[in-house]
Amino acid sequence: MAKDYLYAFEFYLVFLLFAPIGLIAARPFIQNFRAAYTLSKLLGLILFGYFIWLLSSLHILDFQNIALIRILFALATAASIYLLWNNWPKEWQNILKDILTIETFWLVFYFIYLWLRSHNAEIHGTERFMDMAFFKASSMTNYFPPIDPWHAGNPINYYYYGHYLFSLVSNLSGVAANYAYTFTLGIIFSSSLMLSWAFVRRFTNSKLFASLAAFFIVAAGTVAFGICIIETSGACSYVKSTRLYEPSYIINEIPSYSFTVGDLHAHLIALPFFLLALFFLYELFGREKIGYGLIGVLAVILASLGMINPWDFVSLALIVFLIAVFKLIGNKDRDFASKAVALGVLSIVLMLPFLMHFESGAAGIEFAPFYATSRNLLGSYQYPTPLSGWLGMWGGFSALLALCFFIFRNKIGSLKKFPALLVLAAGLLLIGVELFFIKDIYSLANPPYFRANTVFKFGFHAWTLLSLSTMILSAEAFRHYRFRKTWLLSVFIMFFVFFGFFYPVRAIGEFYLSSVSPETLDGSMFLKTLYPDDYAAIIWLNENVRERKVVVEAAGDSYKDYGRISVFSGMINPVNWLTHEWGWHFKPEGPPPANPKAPVESGWGKIAVISGDVRKIYESSDIKETKTLLRKYGAEFAYIGDLERKEYPNLLEQKFYELGKVVFSSGNSKLFKVND
């Protein structure tokens, strides 16, 4: 374990070296040094990461030329340090103290999370295979977009950019992906905590309310979960945090659950960058004159978030729109509308290399009441959201906001305007998901779940915005008024915090401390216990095959252990995780079928054909057909392990000796190198 924590520290040190780059970019706009330094590492990663990704997307820079990328990184960091040194403020002792204080707290929270994670770091179960596949593929690709690890010959048609950013840190540090996956979760956790704390401190001197905001963003559960624990006498599982009903047709995921499960999903990776964007949006909101330097930095941030998780781009675009309305109504900056348009256009232009290779599976926006009525879903399937569910999710925030606005009723102008704007944005998101939804695979393939994804993604943002704004406004109420007017607010805050603590206590006890697996930060170690022969084959591939090659292994459906070779070695399968691949290549309309009575082809047919071809590769007695299929997918290796023998009962192992040679074997498993 000491070695694991040494790797974790190395990973963090490289992340730390992005700070000078980010600080150079942040200082012209964010005068508060503590705030500027707190966000500097993420901003530096965004700026340098975009530069490297763009060069690689244009095929100017090979992403596997790690030595050159390290030189570029060293030059960028050194140049930033030189510029900072020449412009170092006179009060350097206070600044050094701020840096040491921030880094101390950051490291403490980073290693606390990793210590918890060490009790259950398995990249196994839920959708962790998917996330590790993207992470490993991003770290090993030569150019972007990476080839899909589960769809040979096709680029990843999903949000891989966040995985790329942290695979960049992994490659720069030399830390293997099976460790870097876990360390990335630690960076996201500690970054989200520190940035939320620093954001609230920009508006209030209250360390208590800054700490409460950080608690609600990274650790707290909902009131609904607390009530569930009380009603069931402690029998409510942490999994119920995202499912208010049984069955649940809507998903109400919040960060605390995401950090527990450890799926390195796009919405979780985006969280600290979403908070980073809010710092610069506040500058956009508060400045009388907006320079194009601020527009440029913010455009890179928004474009990066659009590629990490497009849902974040939509929510932040709403905030930009509200800022524009506020400025136009108040005559603050009559030119702001043109600058807001410039910001949007520049952000989209910066995303073009990503968008050119991305095909959305969404079919537009639809009016939810009309859709629900036309399919007899109104009043059922949790649409509209039942009052109990609404109160269980948002009742605590609503009560605090109602009390704050009541306390300030005679001095409404004393309210901090930007936090109030964030409240408005969160409210519009929550109203919006009741009225509209994004038509995607959920609504088109399984109508009762028609708004599950929409509620999930925008609810995640609403939770973040309300956690920040309610704590800022509550702190302001206590600063302006004595206990005589704020005692009821104190009571509600204590109750809200009380209910919020139920989730982390249950999650830590149930997910982490009850685990019987050995303590490790290596997310692949479960393979050594469950699939020792597969683990040995993966180690051999990692040590002997440096480039990504097509490896045939059992093709199966999602949420199972199919694709384990490609996931942990970075190799490519002809196809795997069939339902997910269908979702990523989903065609909402589909081409018109030749037979008018035939169902519209939505993309599943193509996935099923490849899956059938993989079965033929293992089971066909026709050597010529097998050769043709191997050549069709560019396969250079074929793997036979216990899962292949189980999935393909008619597997003909002998023919593979005619098709190639065994380059590695362990127990009953064999890896064949296919002849040209």
C-alpha cells in the first residue's frame, strides 16, 4: 500500500505543476489570490490539455510522443513560473502562506478519499468497465478521437474528453491507468470540495458556510434518503440515494452518490470544471467592461466542458443568457449581447474538431406533457414528479431559500445578486425538466423512462447551484441580522445538515468499510482474484504490445464482465457491451425500411451482425470463413478464456492453431497471434 500512495503523490505532483499555467491566465481577471490559486490547477489542465488535444486532433502531434509532450509541458510550466516570478507581489510571505494552506487541505482531502477508496477500488460493476475502457483508450491513442475499444474501426462516439484530460496527467506522470483511474476520482473529489469552498468564500467571510457548501456538494445526501433510513430503521441501502421510488422511472443522482460508486462518468468529471466556470461567469457578471481576454479564457473553459459533458454546456449557457438579460435590463453594458454571442460562437468553434467526429443520438427536444398524454404516461411513471419526490430532493433548499428571502423582504437589494441569479438558473432547470425533455434512446426505446436522462443530468447541476447559492444567502442573512430574526433559519440548517449526514455514514459503512477485498488503489486487482488467467494475459499485453491492436474476445451485453481484456489492456474488440454500443450509435429516425411493415432500423441491427460474426469466429468450422472475418475486423489476436468457453459452447479451439500461434498461455487460457 505504501507504493500505491507514492504513485498517488506522483500523480498529484504533476497535477500541481499545472498551477503556474492556470495562475498566469487567472490573475488578470480574479484579483483574490486565494481564489485564483485554488482554481489554477484545473485551469492550467484545461488550457494545456486543449492545446495538446487540438494538435493531436489535427494529426500534428502524436499523443504517444510522451517525451515531446513532457518537454512542452515543462516549457509551459517554466515560462509561467518565470512570468509569475517577475510579477510576484510584494506581500509574498502572505501568498506563500495561502499556497501552503490550500495545498495542505487539498492533500488531506485527496488522501482521505483515496484511503476510503482503497477499501473498494475495484473497477468492476456498474459502468466502471466503460469508463476504464475510455480512459485506457485515451491514454494509448495516437490521435483523437480514439478508436472505440468496443467497435473496431470506429472512433469513440461519446464524451471521452474528460477521460483524455486525466489520461494526459497519467501519461505525464508515468502512472499506470489502473491506478490513475482511482487517483482521478481523488482529484475530482478534492477539487470539487476546494473550489466550492473557495467560491462561497468569495461572497462571505463565513468559513462555516463555505464548509457546509462543500459538504453538500461532495458528501451530503438528500432529505428523502434520511427519511428512508429513519422509516426502515436503518435498512435503506445507499443505492436508494438515486432512486426515490420502486420502480424508479427518473434518476436523481447527486455528487455524493457518484463519488461513492466511482463510475468515472462525464457528469462527474465535469463537476470541478463546472465550478471553475462559475468563477469566471461571476467575473462576466460583475465587471462593467468585458474584455476579450476574459471572453477567450471563458470560451476555452466552456468548450472544454461542452466536450467533457454537453449537458454542462447547456446549463452554463443558460447562466450566460441570464447574465445578458440582467445586464441589458440594468443598462450595465449595452455591448454585452454581442460579446455573449462572440463567447458562444468562439466556444462552438473551439469544439469543432470534436463535433466533426461526433454523432448525437438525441432527436431534439419535446414537450413532456404532450408526450406523456399521447402515451398514457401522465399521472404514472413519476410524471409529473410527485410532490413527495420533489420535497425529498429539493425541499431542504426550498425551505432555506424561502426563509432567506423572507428575512431580506425589506432589503431585497442587499442580496448578493449573482447567487440569486444562480438560484434562478437552478429553478429554471427544475421547471424545465417538468416541461421538456431530450428525446434519446430512453424515450424512443422505453417510453416510461422518457425523461430519466434529462432529470438526471440537469438535476445534478441544480443540486450544485443550490448548494452554493443557499449557503451564500444564508451566510448573508446571519451577517446582516441578529439571532432574533435568524433563529428559524438556524433550525432548518441544522435539520438539513442532520438529514444530509445519513448518506455518507451509510455509504462509507456499506460500500467501503464492509468490503472484504484487500486494501489497494489498483483498480484492476480484482481480476487477479476472480480471473487470474485473464489478469496474466492482460499483464502480458501491457508489457509486450505497446500499440492498440484488435483482439477478439467474447462479445456480450452491458454491465457484465465482457470486454475485460480490452478494458485493462487498451486493445480493441470487434464489438462489446452491445446495448451501450447501440446507445452510442443510436439512430433516432433510422433509414426507411425496404418493407414498409418492417421496424425502423435504429442501429441495433449493425451491432447484432458484428456480434454474430464474433460468434462465427469462435464456432464456425469453416477455416476460410473464420479467416475472412478476422481480416474484416483487422484482428491480430484472438483470446480464449473461461468466459469465451462459457459464451460459445461450440467453440472450436483447434482451428486457432491453424490460424496462428499461441504467444501467451496461463492455465486454461490462451492468446493467439493471428497469421497475416
